[in-house]
Amino acid sequence: MSFKKYPIFLNLENRNILIVGGGNACLEKLVGLEFTGAKIHIISIDFSDEVKTFLTKYPNIITEERPIKEDDLNHRDIIFLGTSDPLINRNFRALAKKKGIWVNSVDDPKNCDFYSSSSVSIGPVQFAISTDGKFAGVSSTLRKLFEEILPEEDHELMETLFEMRRNLKELLPDKDERRLALKEIVQNLNSKYFHKP
């Protein structure tokens, strides 16, 4: 029997995140963590030019250019293992598991406590897309498709919609009346902007 994964959105503000490895996998995780408010620490024997460029925007991200040690796992909330050596990833995942720390081993689903998703943000709304770690390329393609279907200018509409809902609570204290008004707003937006030919 194959079990389904339970999708969640984590609040990582001020959480201690360790990324091991400084290549493409690291960059992918950095992009996903960019606006979470997490405290990020990266340890790698080297860093790609793309990662170095990304890091110039975030001097508060701690980096160390050296091999990983067991002590580096201590006091972490989440660890991303993205080295090019599967044996290192497996060994450190086992050590982290003993310490009760959740680990994502990039491109190694069997050694993951959770899978990262590809995500699309439209103002305050966020979609997560996952293939259970089996085919990251599909998630990436679907993300790009969503971004094309829901262009940047629609993000402001979503922000406005959320603001209107907050204001409607004062303008229409009756719950049923408020629900009808919101339904009409959503239907108008949906037909005019989101179902484009």
C-alpha cells in the first residue's frame, strides 16, 4: 500500500536551517527559503558562482567553506542535504535522524523526512506542487505554467480581494450577506481575469 504525503506550509521565521552543499541544490533551496525569515547556515567545500551571486543580496546568511561535521547538525530545526556525494547525504541523514531533526536529501526520496514543493505565489495565495520527490522537473514545469496563466498583474487583484474581505466584515456584519457579496466578487474576477481564452 502506498501512503499519501500530508501537505503543510511551515512557519520558518527565526528557525535554524542548515544547507549542506553549495551547488544547484543549494540555490534551489535558497530561492524557496528567501522570504521565510529563517536563519540560514550553509556549509560546503565549495560554492557555485550562482550561489555566490545570490548570497551577495543576503549578508546575514552564514556560510562556511569546509567539509560537514557531526557537530554541525546540533540545534538545527531542518537540514537540507544537497552535496554531490550520496554517501555523505545518507550518513548525515542517519545522524540527524538520531537527533530528531527533519532532513531533506535532495534527489534521494528514500532519505527524506519531507519533500520540498515547487510553489507559486499570487499575492497572499500560495500553491504548492509536489511529485513526492520522484520527478522535480514536472513540478517545475507546472509551476511555470501557473505563473504564465496567472500573470504578475493578477497578484495585486488578489491582495485587493483580501483587503476587501477584511473591510466587508465591518460594512456587512451579517455573515450570509457578506458571503453573497464575496461570492459575487470572486465570480466576477474569475470570469474576467482567470478564465482567459
